[in-house]
Amino acid sequence: MEKTLILPSNDWSDIFPGDKVNLTGKLYVGRDQVHRILTEELKKGTLPPFSFEGNAIYYMGPSPAREGCAIGSAGPTTSRRMDPFSPYLLSKGLKIMVGKGPRGEEVVKAIKDFGGLYLQAFGGCGALYSSRILSSRIVAYPFLGPEALLELEVKDFPTVCIIDSRGDVYSPRDLMRDTISS
């Protein structure tokens, strides 16, 4: 089933594993270094540079923007690199994560425990994702260069639900079968 999720959002109870989910609105970008810093700062009592409430974070490796574009290629990066930080960030209010590849058992449990959502973006589709990004700006940690925390404005950004808020998981085998048959 195809659905649209307007970000920020606090209601994804009707999204199930295997659903195609188009994201529209604000989508934050942070990779492992952003996750490490967010975790360290939260443990010190510092507020995050964006509200976790209803927002999503995308694990993306951006490239420089070409003339007339908001961003360069914007494909997903491997989600497992964020697994050491994700359960803690979910416990602090982060709910929606977008990346590539499977998640560890602790992350699946935390998604279930905290009512989160894991959406998968497709590797090799950096140009497609770039075309769905209307604007990009640095929110925090500019010293990280291309890995700084970004805020994107996206429209019809295509993903697939891999882990829903109940902890149900869409397997890679299911994803391959459904991708080939559609």
C-alpha cells in the first residue's frame, strides 16, 4: 500500500512493514558522527539542535550541489553504523529513521518499545532522492563538513517501511520479491 507521511508527524500507526511511504516536509540528515555528538550532548543535559518530536532523521551521504540544485546526489548510507546510538536516541524522543539496510536486534526492540519507525531508502538512487529535495541547510555541527546535521525540505521522497511501530519487520526477501513484482 502507498502512503504519504507529512513531516513532522506523530501518527504513523497506519504504516505497516512493506508499505511504500512518501515523505513530505522537513527531513533531518545525520550520520554516525552526528549521532555520536547528539548522544554525548543529551547525556550532558544539552537539548538537541532540532526537536525530535515527530521528526525524522535520514542517514545520507550528501555530495556538493550542482548549479540550480538544492543538493547533489542524496543516496542513503548504511544504517547499521547508527545502531550503537539509535536505542538511546529513540529513548530520548527520536521516532523516525530513514536509511539503508537491516537494523540490529536492539534497534528493533527500541523501535517497538518507543513506538518508532524505520523506513528504507534505496541505494543507487541518489539522483532520484536529490530531485525530491527542495532545499537544504546546515542546522548544526558545520565542522563535520559534508557530515554536518542538515535540514532538508522534501516532497514525495520515496521509502519503504521496514520496521513499524509495533516492531514488525519486513524482511529483505520480502523487499526483493515485492520490488521485482511491482
